[in-house]
Amino acid sequence: MATTEPKKRWTLVKRLLVIPPLLIGIAILAVMVRGKQPPAHTEVREETRRVRFITASETTVVPQVLGYGTVVPGKIWEAVAEVDGKVLYIHPKLKNGALLSADTVLLSIDPTDYRLAVERTRADLRALKAQLREVDAREKNTKASLEIEERALALNKKDLERKQSLARAKAISQAAVDQEERTLLARRQSIQTLQNALDLLPAERDQLQAQMTSSEARLAEAERDLERTVITLPFDARIAEVNVEEAQFAKQGQTLVIADSIDVAEITAQVQIDKMVTLLPQDGRPNRVVLTRSDDINDVLKLTPIVRLKSGSLTAEWHGRVARVSDRIDPATRTVGIIVAVDRPYDATGGNGNVQPPLAKNMYVEVELRGEPRHGQIILPRAALHGSQVYRLNADDRLEIADVTVSYTQEDIVAIKSGVAAGDRIIVSDLIPAIAGMRLSATEDPSVAAQLAAAGGAKP
């Protein structure tokens, strides 16, 4: 019993010790609750987004399409040896890359054999002409002899008639009559021989004239071969290849020199068909793909090509003309080739008047094809188009989402056919998310408008 009583008192003490901390915690909590401020009330306001815009306006737009191609000469001339022989002369400037003018003698082949052939043929002709003169003389002499024989025959006939009359009168013998008749027959034989000779002369003359014609043809051929020993440049050109040296033997059919014309250069620019259609005249006529022989392709397509070379810091331009359209579609790229010709590609100044390099063979260039100017067009940056919609500011500076119809696209711009009117404020900055009716704080961006005008070649 004595041990149990102290334990009970100790348990009671421990329980009483818990009460003071508990009371202290309650007091602190009461103080904190009494000193806490009520939550602040915030007024809810509508959010305003900042955007940039341009004012749509009607402008004159020049539709443009870019194509690329390699420069080739308008004409490529190959000097092929038409005769055999040793090369006796080569022009001292006949080297790769040399510029030579028309009618320059590039090289000559030994003409000795061909001169001898000409002289032999001329000698044959002289012999044939002499034979023809002989035939003419024989014809003249034979005709004269025939006339004499015919007159003698007439006399023989009279003598025979007289002797036959005397023989009937028994004045002369029959032997004298027979002798006179034999003389008459011999005279007729002589006339027949002369006539036969005359009849053969036309055939002999025809044979000689045929031989003369053949000899004249051989002479013309020999003279042509003689002319072919000298090779002359047919037009102003740049030498591309030389395959012969002086004292070398040139074989007939061997390509000796290759030269490129410098009066015209051509570029085949590959253009997508759908973009090409946007360049065609919008005058209500059906787009003509097949041209007649009398058509001028420039009158039909009405395109203005600009050929441009870009290499590092160098930019050069040439004005060209559409020469023709390729006869086929590229099966790999599904593009059509527009052949653009540039006149005088080796002039030191191009279309911009600045000194620039020549438009040389194998240059890879950009070709800008410009169509006819189109008036009253509304154009926007492609970035302003969201699918088939644009974002527009209304009079209350709130967002409108408008459906539009695109007429055509060109590089970084689009031409709007419907859905946007002149004076509309079109948003050109990103707006995510775009909610119709949302309030906007808009600032006009003149730099975008200037870039837009430059990209479309537009004029206000």
C-alpha cells in the first residue's frame, strides 16, 4: 500500500504538467487570429493584347515567278574537216577562250593536191571543148560535101537519061549506059554515107556535152574542196575547243575547232506550271499553249525576263526576252522550260548600266519572269494568312476573323480576290490564341507595308 500511493501522486503530477503548454498554445492562436487581415478584393479587368497591323489598299502588282537555269550559247559551231591534208597554218590567237571576229581565217590545210585536181579537170574540159569544135567543123564540112554530092547526083541523073535515050536510038552501046548507072549508084552511096555521118554527129555531140557536164561537176567539186582547205569563222565567237596543231594531219570528218556565238545567250528556266499560269495575261482569252507559226511568243505571253547572277557580294542583271517554250514537261520536277534569250551577253554593261562580267557559258543564274502589271489588287504577307482566314481589327479595336479567297501566291505575298477590302486593318503579328472579339492594342507597322510593296513590285 505504501508503494502504490506515491505512484498515483506522480501520475497525477504528469497529467497536470500538460495543461500549461496547452493553455499557452491556445492563447497564441487567439492572438494570431485576432491580428490577421481579411483577404484583398481584386477588380477583374479584360486583358488587352498588343499587335501590329497594316492597312490594306489597292495597288498595282507585277506578278513574278523565279526560275533557274544554266547559260548556253545561242549557237555552237563545229569546224569539221571536209578534206584530208596537212595543217599548214593556224591563227596565232586560236586558243580556248579567245574572242575572234567573223570571217577570221582560223586554219588552212595543204591545198596542193586540190589545186592539181582543179587543173586536171580544167584540162579535161578544154579537151572536150576542142572535140566539140571538131564535131562542129565536121558537121559543117559534111554538109558542104553533101551539097556537092547532091548537085553531082543531079548531073549524073541527067547524063544517065541522055545516054539511055541515045542507047534506044542505037547511038551508043548498052555498056556505056550501064557505066553511067553505076556512077549514079556510087554517087547515091556517097550521099548516103555523108548523111549517115551527119546523123551520128548529134549523138556524138550529146556524148561530149555529157562528158563536159560531168567534168564541170568535177571541177566545181575540186574547187569546193580547194575552198574547204581554208576554215573561216562564220560569226563573232568565243573559242571553246581546239583539237588540232600546226603540221598535224587532219582527217576528213575530224572536229578541229568548236566555237560559241557571243551575240546571244540562252537560259532554260524551269518554272512550275501553276505559277506559270499566274503570269499569263488576264484579258479573258483562253491560255494558249500551242502557238501557230505566225504567232510572236512575246505578244502572246507578254513576259519580261530579268536574268540575275548572284555570287557572293556580286549581283549582275541582264534584260532578256522569251525566245520559245520547251516542247516537254520535266518528268522529275513537273516544270516547264522557258527559254530566255539575252542579246549581247558579252557587253561590259548590263541592264542596270553598271560594269559587270559577261554572261558566260555554264553560269548558273536566276531568271525572274515578270507578267503584265495588274491594277486594283490587294496583297498581304503570306504570314498574315491563316489557312483561308485573316485576322482583322474592327472599329472597336477588337479581333475579327474573316474568310478570304486567294487569287494567287507569289513568294512571300498573296493576292486576295475576296474577303478583304481597301482600308481594312489586317493583323500581321502572331496572335495565339486568336479569339474573335478579343480586345487588341494595335500599332501600324510601316516596314511591313514597304516590304510588301517591294515584294510585289507594287505601286500605290
